[in-house]
Amino acid sequence: MAKAAAITLLALEKTNGSGWMVVKIAGDVASVQAAVMTGAELAERQQGW
């Protein structure tokens, strides 16, 4: 995600279920959208979505 756009990784938090995590990022709207889309595509390819 961070390599796809100019964002700042604020935090990674484990949640109470099924291996889910919360990823907190900051940046301008376009950069955050690009990073989230890239992360979603990578997770989907590895069947983790």
C-alpha cells in the first residue's frame, strides 16, 4: 500500500475475529484511495479478502 502512493502508515491494529486487521493511513484523498485499492487487489490475489 505505502509503495503505491504517498501515504503515511499511522497504525496496525488486530481485531477480535478471523484474523482481520485495521490499517490506519493518512494522506490526500487520491493517494489514500490508490493505496486502499492496491491493498485490496493484493489481498484478493492471495485469497485474503
